[in-house]
Amino acid sequence: MEAFKLGEMEAKFADLIWGNAPIRSGELTKLCEEQFGWKRTTTYTMLKRLCERGIFVNENGTVCVQMSKEEFQAGQGSAFIEEHFNGSLPLFLAAFSRKNKLSKNDVEKLQQLIDSYRESDGEEAGE
């Protein structure tokens, strides 16, 4: 799950990149100085960390997205469920719904996801 854990400033930095990518690294350092008060070295240290996790890539001075925010969030969710619920989505939903009442809209959206999965699974199985 470490790959999908971000500290508060890492998350803000990642959001800044996701919102501006592709971005030249020099421009990124200026944005970080303006928004966070960071020095150039701090920006590059933070960028290196997130590149090592496979979230971004810095090629020839241009920072590009390697993992979209949506992909990252999906990874966070999967890692959480794996770590806390032995990978069982039904166990997670059961625990969640004990504390939080699911609205009719929530139930309908979940049913649509299940139906969509069944349809795509049937196509793959040649049904």
C-alpha cells in the first residue's frame, strides 16, 4: 500500500502536477515556489519520490503523468481493501453500510456497476 500513500504535501504536489502536466520542470519549480514556498531542491526531491513510485516521469526536463489521478485513486482503494478486508469488496461494503446508510442512488449506481461487470464478463467468456 506504500506506493499509494501520500503525505499531505505530496498529495498537494501531485494535484499540482496532475492539473498542469505536461509541464517543464523549471515552470514546476516556479509554481511550487509560489504555492508552497519551496526551493528548487525541495521540488526536485519531491518529484523524484513521486517518479520512483511510478506516478510521474521527468523526461528531458518535462514532467508527464505516468499514472492518472483516477488510476492512483483506484490503486489506493484496492490497496485499502486488500490491507483491511483481505481483498474482499463485499466485506468492505458490509462494514461501510453498517455505519453509513446507502442512499437509493448509491444502491442504483452499485447495481449498474455490477450489471456492467456481468455484461463485460459475459462477453469475455463468449456468452
